[in-house]
Amino acid sequence: MGVALTTEQVLALAPDAASAKAAAGLTGTNHWVLLGGDDDAVWGECKGSGAKPYQTQVDLAALLSRCTCPSRKFPCKHGLALLLLYAQQAAGLPRADRPAWVGEWLASRKEKAEKKEQAAKAPVDPVAAAEAALKREAGRWKRIESGCADLQLWIADQFRRGLASFGPEQRKEWAAMAARMVDAQAPGLAQQLQDALDAMSAGSSRQDEAIERLGLLQLINEGVSRREQLSPERLADLRVALGWPHDKEDVVAGSDTVEDDWQVLGQLVIARDERLNERRIWLHGRESGRYALLLDYAHNSKGWESYWSETSYRARLSFYPGTMPLRAVVTAQAPSPAQAWPGVSLEHAIEQASHWFAANPWQPQVPMLLASATPVLQEGGWMLHTAAGTLSLRTHESSAWSLLAFSGGHPVSVMGEWDGRRLRPLVAQHPVEPTRRWALVGEEVAT
Amino acid sequence: MSAPWMKQALVGVDRAPSFQVDSEVAGLLDAVLAQSDDPALAFSRAAGIMTACRLAAVTLDPAVTPPVPAVGDAGELTQEHPWFPLLGPSFVEGPVRLQHEICERVAAIRACLPAPLLPVALDAGKRSQTLRTALLAAIGQRGRWLAQFNSAWQFAVDGAGEVDASNDRRLWDEGSLAQRVDYLRRQRAIDAAQARDLLQAQFGELPAKERLELVAVLAQELGKADETLLASLLLKDRSRDVRQLAARLLAQLPQSAHAQQLVAWLQPLLAQKRGLLGRSWQCDAPTQADPAWASAAIDATRPQHDSLGERAWWLYQLVRQVPLSWWTSHTGMNAAELLAWAAKGDWKAALYRGWHERVDAADRDWIEAMLASRDREFGYEMSGLLAMLPMAAREKHWPRTLDQLSKDGTLVEIVASCALGETLSADFSRALLADLHTCVENDRLRYDFGLRAQLPELAALMHPDALAEWRSPSLRGDETPAQAESIREFERVAAVRRTLHAHHARPPILIDPIPEPR
């Protein structure tokens, strides 16, 4: 069987800790009435609470699983357990002929992939397609303009009334306006409004953040009304802020493509809601020196599009357009030798983050690498002490304690996301022994 | 966002805003403000500009003074160690017995817990006081360093646990109550008189709870020399609990005035009578309260809701102080005979309650007799009696099937009577493990909530040799979620323990301390 997996790599696929735990409990072969595999897939029938066992199968090339159990989690505990069994048994699962249900699924996956490929290759009338696209785009701009006009007046009204009167009624109003932005096909504005609402709801400690967020929203409204005067890069920034990114195909076809040894600096999975997980993977190119963000969403039972468990990859990345492109899409990847984190001075890290935000104040976060920083708990707040001053940390209490324990009060190298106010630490390394590392564990809901 | 901006945003913007800002930005703001007649709209645009300017210049807050860093630990378990993946979940999910074993195993290989897991381990110590001693031996210097930052982890702050002799006295002067008790115990073992003097010197400053716990230490190496202190406590201490404890300890010193006084009170109540079948003992209760009882921690007034009558109450208080050995030597009856004799008399309740309170680990024959009697008085606290017996003796009192154990509630007793760190014998464990297979197959586990609830504890109590032979039961597939969960929990704990003990023969896996960066 073709793919070598470790238990840790499998557990990294788990949607939550409960699934990982449940899967570990299903690794006894007595739970399985059938187990088998070949070069492309592994499969099994797991005893469940129903009369019929669940049929579970994993496509080893994509590490995608399918199961007949009713779980909405993906991969479900049966899929994970099957992969754990595969990872734990050095000799692999017993080789066997594919049952019909496995063959059918693999064939249908192959068929879909081929259809997609053919559809991509199918000749289309470029003029008609361009016209249709333009029409669609114009329609969406119209709805966005209308929504932004409402939002502009609404924000001004909030300031006219004064935010001190914020209460349950206003909370409903804000939520209604966020829903209005979704209707206006500007989900990015809805999200930012929701973030402002969260800041207001947190009390006086975050009121200034809410004011700033409303101010930045007002700049987006201005941008939309003057979009024809904007450069293509600035327009791309604006579209991302509106929640209208460019199509992946257009990005791949674009010119900003870099092939490099990309080091995985850190990654984070955030549960946006019950059914939507967002994954952010931050990369650094050894030769190009560029930073990149792979942004991925898993909706309902869909898995991640790609699998990033190694520390370094030889990969080709195509960057989304923008004044300071960070988000990219990967078109080819293969594991490459591990490498040390880039040497970045504190001044450069701060300068770089300032530069990114100066170019585009609407981006939610940028990567930050600090070579020597000490986690500190001061007056109930978590901070990162550096030679140039301190940065507030944005992290859950349990993660902050764990990071403090890891550092032991000594300076460590920290990679995190700077959101303009606080740093969310994702990974910390011992400066002398980089293999001793701390990483944000599991899913974190945005704080 | 500066204060004037905040103020306007909060109270409401009803006129054109004007702010002192940097000259270059001021021009931009003026231009923006001039674009609109609506002051609130202009304000919101200006707020956006100010925010964009702030974001474009990452500003760090003033430096703070970082804490003194921790000293490096030589034996921190690394991520490659086979125990590493088990530790975090075990400290979150328990049971405490398993956490205790982890700490002991880690300390046994002269290692300490991985630093990132210390918070969950310390949280477990916060929840369970009984875990703390073992935990302190496993958290290393890093754990003690970390504990200083969280008020809930003060039990583990530097100075607790492993300290060298030169620091010992500091524990007595500055430590927590548990540390002071521990220190006094150690001193008592080395020099009983010195420990007593140490306690006596500070006695006046201590609150009642501390006095009670510290005086209890005197039971260790109790001797004639302690009589003076105990007698003064019996007479003068403000706390009734302390007075009662002093009385109990004094009663253990046969030559003490208190012990002799008790015997003098009790002896007339026991009389030997001649009957048709020979001589027999008869017990009576005091007929009236003696004012002298007040000096012996005996209350003349019966509590309002006590089940004993007034005379029985007086008798019980005398009985609970007198060592059980006095009864056997005075009457010539052994423990079982005395229990049978008391059961036939009028004062059974008072005698049984008094004896039950008096019994301790040294009275092995009394414990066995009480357990054998199956009397309700002893049935309430079976686990307490069992806990005083060695494990092999305890197991003789337990059925060897889970079915029976669960049916008569003995399973809870087994768990309650085993202290942390104790395990069942390999033989008894094997019998229970074999029976667990039957319980899974015959649906006992499906319907028995009590058995399901105790499974994780049982897994933590099994002898490691027996657990190593454990094979997962074959499931039918129609298990209820609760049933499956209980089996899963049992297997989880069993798997962790098997791993912990699978490596006991290996040499310690340690890593060299990494030089801390400057």
C-alpha cells in the first residue's frame, strides 16, 4: 500500500478531539467485521449501533474517507480509526479484492475528476463566456453598491446616536445589518460587522476596537463607490474585503506564480460555525523569501483540499492578486527536506507587518515571526515580551498557560498571526533546539 | 483610538469633529471632513483613516519585566517518548487514580512531565488534593516555577515537594498546612520530642483546623512525654474537636491520668454476674452525668437529634475513648465474642458505635470481627474498615464476580477502600477481568449503571500483570452508546496503564538539559 502515515498525521486530520478519542477506541480489530486494502484504498466494515455494520473506505491518494454512518463530522471516527489501523499496522491492512461498494466509490471519484477535467478543457465561446461573466459581475457590483450605501448611512447613524447607548436592541440591529450584507452578496462585510458587534458586546475594554472596525468598514464603502478609480491591485484588495475573492482558476492562470521550497511555519483551524471549519496554513519560501497563506474551508462533511503534515514542501504557489499578495493556491506539492525558520530580526518583523497593513488595512491578519520573545502574564493579560516592547496575545487561556510552561520564562522563537492589535501564537520553538516546539493544539474558536 | 475620539463616538457626534493629530494626517482629515455636511459620516470616515494609520505602524506597548526564568529540568519527557501522547488526555479525562500512577511512574524513571502539559497536570492537582503529593514529584522545577503564576496552583509553588534539608525549616515557617503537617510527620519520626516542642511553640497562633491536623500527627510515636501537652489541650483548647482528639490520644497512654480516669469510670459499668450457665458479663450505662466528664471531653448533654438515648450517649462517649485492647484484656473475650455479647445486651448501639469510632489499623481482629458481623453499624463504613486491612486480607471479604460485587454494592467499597497507588492482587484482578468478558456478553453491562460507572476506576485498580494479559471483548455490534462508552473508557485506562508498565524494565529515557538561551 502506497502511502506511509504516522498516528500523529492521522490524528491531525481529526475534526475535533472527541473524534480522535472515539477513533482510538475503534482501533481494536474486534470492532471490525471486515478489513482490507490495496494500493489505492483501505476499507472496512465497522460494527455500530445499527443492525448493519458501517461501510468505511479511504482513498489513500487524497486521504479522503467515506462512511455510511450518520455522523456529520468529517472524517468520521470510523474513517479515522481505519486510517489509524493503517498507520499502526506496519505490514498494512490485509490485501484483498475490493468489495463492490469500494470499487464503485473509487470509480465515481475518478469519473467526477475526469468530467471536471473535460469540462475545463471543453471549448467554450470565449466572447459569450466573457459577456456572461461581465454581466454577472455587474449585477453583483450593483447589489454590493446598494448594500454599501445602506451600510454607510447606518454606520454614520451609529456614531450620531453614540455607541454608549448600545444594548440588546442595538445588538439585534447590528445583526440585522450583517444579514443585509449577506443579501447584498458581500459576506466579508457581514463578517467584519459581526466582529465589530463581538467587540461591542465584550464591554468597554473593546469599544475602541469596535469603533476602528466601523471606521474601516466605512473606508470599504468609500472604496466601493470609487472603485473605478482604483488600481487593479487595490480593487483586488477591496474584493477580498467584500468577501468576493477571485476564482481559483483565474489565480492559477495568473502570472504571480512561485515555485519554491515552502516551509510550513504554522497552521490553525477555526470553527466558523457548527458546519464550517476554516484552516489557515502559513508558509515561507526559502529561495523567494515570500510569505504565503493557504486558506481552506471544510464545509459539512467535505475534507480539506490538500494535506499538509510535513514541515517543508517543494511546491508551486499561485498568488491571489492584491497590493501585497499573501493568499495563494497550491498547484503542485511534494515533501522536501526540513529547514530552519528564516532568520528575521525583531525590527524587520515589525517593519514587515506594518508594511503589509500600510498596503492593505482591510486584511484580517499577517504572519509575524519573532526570534526572541518571552510569554508573560501581567495583570491578568497575556503578553509577549520582546527587546522592543510587548505585544498583547490573542489566545485561549489554556493555550497561553501551555505556552508559558513551554518557555519557562526564557525567550523562545514565536510564529503567529498579527491582527493589528494582538498576536495569536501558532508555533513556538526552542531557539537552540528547534525540534522542541509548542504548537496551538486542536481547533480554536475565534476570540 | 485616543480619548477624545472615544468620547465623541460614545456620546454621539452631532457637530463637525476637530482633533489634534499629526500634521500630515491632519490635512487628509480636513479634506475628508470637508467632503460631507454630515458630521457623523465625516467622523466615521476619519475613524477609518486613523485606524489605517495606526495599523500601518505596529506599535509595541512599553516593556514589562519578565519573571525570573525557570531552572532547566534534566529529565523532561520528550515528544518521542512512548508515554507522551497518553499524558495530556489522561490529565484531562482522569480518573485521578490513573493520574496518580502516571506521576509515580514518571517520578520512578527520574523524569518529569513535558512542559506544555504542565497546566493540565496542575489543573488536575487543583481538582484533587489527594493527587498533589505524587504530582509534585513529577512536575519538576518547571512545574513549580509555573505554579507561582496561578493562585489555584499554589499547592505546587517552589518550596513544596522535593526540598533539601536546609529548606525544611522554611516549610514549617512558611509552607501550606499540608506541607507543615508533612514536615511535622518527618520531624516526629526523627525526634518525637523536638517535633512536639515545635508544635507547642506555635500552638497559640494556629487556627482550630490547623491545630486539629497538627495534633493528629502526635499519634505517631505517641509516648508518655506527650501527656503534659495533650492534657493541657484536653482542658484548655477552645476547639471541641481538638479536645476530643487529645482525649483519644491520652486514652491510648495506659499510664496517663486520663486513661486511668476513663477506666475508673467504665469499669464499674461492667460487672460479672453468676447465672445458671456460669459467669457472664453485664454492661450498664451511667445513670447520671458526672461533672468531672467535662474535663475528659465528654458532653453531658445529648444532641437533640441523636438516635441514642441519654444514658447510651454517655456510655458511647466513654467507650469511644477507651482502647479496644482494654475490653479484651478486661473481659477475657476476643473481639468476635465481645461483638456477639454486646449484640445480646441493652446497650448494643452505644457499644458498637463507640467501638467503631475507636478501632484502628492495629486492631486487626476487631476489624475482621466487625466485617464478619455484617451489622448495619459497620455496614455504613465498610470501606473505611477495609482500608485498614492489607490488600490480601481485604480481598477475602469480596466476592470474585463482578455480578455479585455490583449487586451488593461491594464494587464501590473496593474502589473506596483502595488508596491511590494501591492495586488489587494479580489473582483477584484476573478473576474480575475474566468476569468482565462475561458481563459484556451477557448484557449485564447494558443494564447495570453502577458497574458501567465504576469501570474506569476498576481499570485503574487492576494489577498491571493481569492487565497485560487483558484482551478486548468481542462486541456484538448492538451495544448501547452508554455500554460502548464504558467499555471504551475501560480500554482507554487499560491501554495507558499497559504502556506505563510495558516500559518499566527499560532504562530511564532522559534527555540532557538544553542550555537555556541567554
